[in-house]
Amino acid sequence: MNPFLFHHMENFITVAIFNYQHETLIIKNLLEQEGIAYFFENETIVGIDPLATIAYGGIKLKVHPNDEATVKEILKKLNEDDHLKIV
């Protein structure tokens, strides 16, 4: 990951919340294809202990505010597809 980006992740915002780690897999692929920087907060702890999703408020998809509209459009398209509805 770009070190410059890492120092600016505190500015990232939550655009979606998932309950299960497997729900994030398709989104990771799509975001990487678009070159969008992202991270999933709580992903590791929920992967280790799936019941922790309740305690930590789910797996939070975080992106830079400049990418918010693009990411929301990607999520919207996934929701509209009958085969890939995950959010």
C-alpha cells in the first residue's frame, strides 16, 4: 500500500457496513479494479470471531471522501443485481 495513503486513512469515511467477512470479497475486487483506495475496519477481528461483528458494529468499508460517490454507485449496482445483492 502506498505509504502516503496510509497516513491519510484517518480521513477515510464509512460508506457501508457488513456483518460477515465473505460479504466484502466481491467489493474488494471491484474497488481494486477501479483503483479506489479502501480498507475494512474490524475485518480481522470479525474473521477470527464472527460473533464480534455485533460488538464492533460490523465490518466498516472506509474510503476517501473523494471516492464516496463512486463507491456508493458500485454498491448500488450490486444491490440492483439479483445475483449479487450483498448490502
